[in-house]
Amino acid sequence: MRRANLIGLCLVLAAAAHSRPAVAAFAIAFDPATGHAAAFNGTFDLEQAKRTALSNCGGGCRVVAAGKKTCAAVVESISSGVSVWAVGQGTTAGVAASNGWHSCRRKGGVICTAAAAICD
């Protein structure tokens, strides 16, 4: 009996070792008119992450970044009544925000700041 239990345990452990790890999903919703943003990564379901980010952001928002196995940031610059924004991606939230900052500056943003940054 013990030997059968040991063999069963070994099979379970072997299967677990070869299974793919779960990867969380993330989404960022953003409203360029107000600068309001919301990010969410509390699920493995990409569509659920998008719905939750939109719900947390409010009216006027749209999903500007979503994915798995990466990080993203939305960066904005509101000056002189002109709104410039960009999305950056990277291996960390800091890298994503930096990439977004550079894109924001290339689009003419003067003082670009991260409105939201998140990783899976």
C-alpha cells in the first residue's frame, strides 16, 4: 500500500514539474481627457483584467495596454491645454515607464509623468 502511494505521489510531482506556470494578466485603462488611469492584474483572464481596469477607471476610459509576461505604463503630459500620452512596455514597471516617457517626449510632451504602471 505504501509503495502505491509513493508511486502516485511521484507521478503527481512529475506532472507538476512539467506543467506550465500560471501567468497573470494585466490591463491599463486611461482617459486622455482627464488623465485618469487604472491598472489591474488580479486575474489570469485577460478579458477580466480589461473589464476590471475599465470599471475602476470610470467613464471616458479605454484600455490602452493589456497583456501577460510583460510590464506596461501609460505616461502623460498635459500642458498648455494639450494632452500628449504614450504607452511603454518593458521587463519591469520602471523600464516600461521610462520607455513611455521617451515616447511621450517624442510626441511633444514637455513634463511627462507615469499615470499608471503595472506588471503581470
